[in-house]
Amino acid sequence: MKRVAVVGGGISGLSAAFYLERLRRAGAQVEYSLFESSPRLGGVIRTERFDDCLIEAGPDSFLTSKPWAADLARDAGIGDQLLPSNDRKRKTYILDRGKLLPMPDGLQMMVPTKAWPIMQTELLSPSTKFKMLGEFVSPPEPLAPDVDESVAAFIRRHFGDEVVTKLADPLLAGIYGGDSNRLSARATLPAMVAREAEHHSLVRAAIKAMRERGSQPSLPLFTSFRTGMQQLVDAVVAGIDQRSVRLNAPVASLIHLTSGWRVATSASVEDFSHVILALPAYASAALLATYPDLAAQLNSIQYTDSITVSLVYRCDKLRRCTELPPGFGFLVPPPEKKKMIACTFVHNKFDSRCGDDHVLLRAFLTRAGGATDAQLIAAVESELASILKIEVPTEFARIYRWPRAMPQYEVGHLEKLAHIEDAAHALPGLRLIGNAYHGLGIPDCVREGKLAAEEVLTG
Ligand SMILES: Cc1cc2nc3c(=O)[nH]c(=O)nc-3n(C[C@H](O)[C@H](O)[C@H](O)COP(=O)(O)OP(=O)(O)OC[C@H]3O[C@@H](n4cnc5c(N)ncnc54)[C@H](O)[C@@H]3O)c2cc1C
């Protein structure tokens, strides 16, 4: 019988426990315990309802193109609850000298696939437009194999500085809460680096990929759930043996035995054959302090904070909901010097989020700078008032702080991962999963959790 301790009840640990339970029900000789330090499961995934409004405290959706989260939803019996984003309303703006300018049509991240919208946009200077379109015929030399560089350097080589400042910085800050000068091109933009190696020109590669897809129906960009992301957590939890779940049970120490692992909380000491650590890298490092090299590598993965501020306005007070721009929201490049880095127009992105007579906006920040909740909400209200010309007060606002929640895949991340994985493999029965390693989106976390469960049984 294999006995598995899954430590961490975010979506990574939940996925591992869920798939262990499925294997157990299918006859595998396995039992498991899921240890979670807080009183609730789900980690940063949490949905709350206030009157008619559905407020996401953490993630609001996942990328549809990565199948593992939707697969988990179907495995958990809620495939019919998947909710596609309203892509016909998809439009993203960039704040440029205080004004919202639409991102040119046809941009794939920062790669243009249509010439006319680039030529027409007010967002970019003529020399940048020339460089972007010219990349098709005169791309830079590709990155040498085994060399990494920052996202900023990678994008600058292809499209110039202005694309870094106006597109790469805000897009990457929106996804990673990070700085494009520090993030690794190989770890955060692996598909683009692969395209560069094959085609040299990112524009040419993107157009070729589009042609190959031909008239296949395009998937919605994002997927959520009818009653919010919490629905995924609830369905997955329902698929786990409740007797295996330990809430309010922070694992305080981990000792490697001759065969297996001793896991201690303040209330229990138990032995397991396998341990799956589904924690932030720094929390795993604390439990693995007796392996100084491994702990040091884990601790070297940097994290940034994330703060979400959701604001609800009543349409009749706004005169008309349609006064706000159409689209999914806007991104704020650093030179704009705002507290918020992005804002989602939630009522446009997904159906049924706040009734027809309200609009729901959600702003993202990465730094509180010592401000209280009330001060941050006031700062966001005032920035939104000036950017969107909103002159009415909010009906209500909610703020959620997620300290050290966003791992930064900095230059050299893949090399660091190789060291971590070598050191972890030297400790039989140990698996490290979670958003610190191979992707921080929900689908990546689910994939890692499922793989860890399968490997426990086959390994
Ligand atoms: C504000 C925000 C917005 C996001 N938006 C999106 C999005 O739209 N789409 C997307 O795909 N991704 C998004 N992400 C990223 C994604 O949500 C996360 O990467 C993912 O949910 C992390 O899951 P996890 O299980 O690895 O970690 P976590 O959710 O951090 O879970 C780790 C768990 O471990 C527990 N724990 C810690 N120490 C111990 C211990 N010693 N013992 C026991 N338990 C412990 C914690 O309490 C926590 O519950 C967002 C993240 C944030 C913060």
C-alpha cells in the first residue's frame, strides 16, 4: 500500500488528491492525506457573492488553449458548467498618456499578424511600426541554444523598445505581476522562443500558424464557471475522500526516513511512503531546510504580491452602462505611474457576473506600499474616475491581498529547475509541484498535480 501525503490544498494539491482518489477507486493500492494550513481549500481560488455580484478574489478564469483545467472539470462532473469568455466583446486597451487606446487588431501577445491595424494605431510611433512590420523580412538572429535572456531583451531584438514599454511590460505585469527585464524569455514565452529558433521571424511564424489552423473554429480565449472559479474547487473537493482532508493543519516538519517520510503538524506525526509538496517554493524550502542546496535553490525563486480590488457601480447612476468602453479591460504601462497595473471589465468578459443594472470592474495591483485597504480602494477609485471619467461613487468595493503569490520565472529559471529536480530526485518519494515551476496558470497546476498522482503509482 502506498501512503501519500499531499501538502497544500490549492488547485495543485487538490488536483493531485483528486486523481489519487480516482486511482484508488479504480483499484490502486493507495491512500492519501491532504494537509492544508488554512481553514479552507482552494488556495488563491476563491469566489464570493455579494447580492447579485459574483466577485473573484483571485483568478477569474483560465486559458482555454491549455486543456487540463477543463479536463479536470469534466472529470469532476461539471463539464456543463464551463463558461466561455464573451470573445465578441474582446478588446483590450492600453493606457497611453492618460488615454485608453485599443491594442491593434491581430496582435498575438506582442506579435502583429495584420499590417493595416499596426499602420493605423495611435499607440506606436512610425519607426516602431516600421520595425514591427519589417521583422517579417529582416528578423534578428535567433537566441543561441542554451542561452536565456530577458523577455524585454527578446522582444526588443524583434520589435524595438517601444513594444517592450507599451505592450510587453503591461502584458507580462498583468500575467506574472513581474518585470519584463527580469523574466526569462525561455520560461515565460517558450512557444515564441521555439518559433524564433525555427522561423527566425515571429511575424512569419505567427502568420504561418494562423494559415495552418485555417478555418477551424477558434476556441474562446478564456474559460470560467457559471458560478465562478470556486465551482471548480467545490467539485474537486467533492471528489476527494473527506476523511483524508486535514484543514488548519500546517505541516511543520518533514523528515526523510530510510523508507519514506515523517510528516508532522502541531497535532499529528504520521509516516508516508510519498510526499507531494504542492506549496509555494519558499514554503517547500522551509520544510526541506535540512537539504541546504535544494532549499537555497527553492528560496531563490522570487515572488511578487498581488492585490485585486473589485468595484461595483450602478448603471442608472452612471447614466448608462454603455458609457464605459466596450471590451475586456485595459493595461497600464509603467510610465503612466499608476498604482493599478490592469483593470478587467468583468461584466463584459463573462455573462451573469453582476446583473444587467450593474457594472463590475476589477483592478490589479502588485504593491500596497504600506497603504491600508481603505486607502488602496480610494486610490483605485480615483484612478478609475480619471481614466474612465466615472463621476459616481461605487456601490461597494472588495479588496483581496495575496502576499508572495506570484512566482517570478527569472532569467535562468529553466536551469534552476533542472538543479531543483536533480536534487529532489535524489530524495525518493518526494515530488514538488505548484505554480513555481512549470507554469503558473491554473491548467499548468492541474497538469502537474495529475502527473504527480500518476507518478506516485508508477514510480
Ligand atoms: C490575484 C491572482 C489572479 C490570478 N489570475 C489567474 C487567472 O486568471 N488564470 C490563471 O490560470 N491563473 C491565475 N492566477 C494564478 C493561479 O491562480 C495560481 O498560480 C494557482 O491557483 C496556484 O495554485 P497552487 O495550488 O500551486 O498554489 P496556492 O493556491 O498558493 O496553494 C498553496 C496552498 O498551500 C497552503 N500551505 C502553505 N504552506 C503550507 C504548509 N506548511 N502546510 C500545509 N499547507 C500549506 C496554502 O494555505 C495554500 O492553500 C492568479 C493568481 C492570483 C494570485
